[in-house]
Amino acid sequence: MLAKIKAMIKKFPTPYTLAAKLTTYEINWYKQQYGRYPWERPVA
């Protein structure tokens, strides 16, 4: 699933298009794994 989400991030870089393509389940799964939403950039 992570590979799919990463591919989606590359394909749909803006939060609006990305959120429209991902399911709520996928978004919540990513948030649980990483503590941030897929479209949020990690702070170095």
C-alpha cells in the first residue's frame, strides 16, 4: 500500500488532487504509520 501512496504523491502533488484519489482508509493508514498526512512535507 505504501508504494501505491508514494506513486500517488508523485502523480498528484497537490493536496486536493491527492486527497481526491486516495481513500479515507489509505489516508488514515498513512497518518498512523508516519504521524503526518501524505501531502504534508516532513520537517527536517
